Amino acid sequence: MYVDAMDGGEVFFVATDAAGGNQAILGFSSQRVDDEQDGVSVYVRGDVARRGIGTRLLREAEAHAITVGASSIQIQASLSGVDFYKANGFEETGRGDVPLSSGSMPVVFMRKLLAR
């Protein structure tokens, strides 16, 4: 799935840790264009949440969006991610549901204007 996304132009940023000699993925972010709108996603492992990893990954994705000419980012935040995105400058623009293979998930549509 991620390889297909990269083949389609989505760019990924990955946070890793090599503690104890084992490489572990702590989280990742991505930047993509959907229907001519720039978007980002951020995912962080639960056991390393609230350590600034998500914010750093978000900044990397935003910086990439700016370099490819984006002036704003549109996202569909899960309900658990709304506070994170608000703390990082996003504002709510609406609410809805997105389809999943197992039904649907409620989301908050959010937007952030990017400074160049």
C-alpha cells in the first residue's frame, strides 16, 4: 500500500530509533496531492506519543508541501487527532465520515494556511 502511494507521488518522512541495536519505526508523515489539494498525514506509535515526534514529522511534511508550491493543507483528522492538529495551527472546516472497508469513520475536516 505504501509503495503504491509513493509510486503515485506521495512523499513519506519516517522517524526511527536504533535503541538496543534494533531499528524501530516510531512514526511517519506523508505529503500528497489529492484532487489538486495538498494534504498531510501523521502517525506515531502510541508508546512514543507526546514526545514531539508527531510535530516534527508534521513540520517535515509541511515544509515539503511549501517547496512544491502549496499554500494550504487540507486534512481529514480522526477524532483523536483533532487536538494535535489544532495545536499545530489547523482550523476546523467541517465534519463528516470517510468510508472504510469495515464501514465508516467520523472525521473532522481541517485546513492550515502555509507561510512561504
